[in-house]
Amino acid sequence: MKNKLNILLLSSFFLALILTIWVYYQTTSRVGDISFDKNIDNSEFNACNEDRITQYYSIGTNYQGGEKAIKKELKGLINNLNFNDSGFITYRFVVNCKNKTGRFRVKTVNSNLKENTFNSDNIKRIQESIESLKGWKAGKRKDEILDSYYVLNFKVQNNKIVDIF
């Protein structure tokens, strides 16, 4: 009887240890977080709360005038770019509580959703155009203005950007 109790206690201890490690991991490393990278990020851009950057759709982060205004402003800035392939360019970045943007990350795929690379000058020019947008409105939760992630996608077809969403 004593051996069974010891085995039960030992297995309970290991289970508690594993659960503690799992909970710690889940709370400290969320998939999709964009951490500051001194090699590519502007050191002047700061999140207001590093531990609490939410998704834009859960708190209402948007652009003044909505998606239509983003398209209108960006089309003029990137209308004359030529690409060597069709596909999608996705920018993910942070809109902080001060309505500033930073920590841009980009992913490109071809029409078959396989990773590819577009002209790096075009990628840089699109990012600079997004950075120049001044109508960002940080989202709120219970009257608290929060940092959030935002995503912009560019559809490239016939060597031109045909849609922004």
C-alpha cells in the first residue's frame, strides 16, 4: 500500500511540474509575437506595453477612413511598381497606443502559396509607404488605448499590385 501511495505522489508531482512548465511557456511565448530586433527595427518606436500587444480585430484598431482610405493613399505611392511574379505580399506590424507603426515583418508567397521573393526595392518601397500613413487609430478596451498587431496584404497579378486588403 505504501509503494502505491509513493507512486501516486511521485506521478502527481511530475504531472504538476509538467503543467507548470507548460503554463509558463504559454504565457511567455505567444505564437506570432513580434519582438524588437535591433538589426531591422527602428529603435525610436516603442510599444506602450510590451506584455500586452493584442490583435487589431479584437480591440478595433483601424485606419481613419477604413480600408478604402488605405487603398487610396497607398495606390498613389506604389502604383508604378513592377514585379517579376504574381502572388501575395503580407506585412504584419504593430500600431502602438500613440497611433504610430513599427516592427514591420514581411512574408511573400507566389500564386500557389509557396514562399518566394519579390524585388527587395519594391518590398522596401511598400513598407516605406505604409510607414508614411498617418491615420492609424489604436484600438481600445474598456477605455484603455492598447497596442495591437495589424496586417496588410497586397495581391500582385500580371506584375502589378491589383488589390490591398
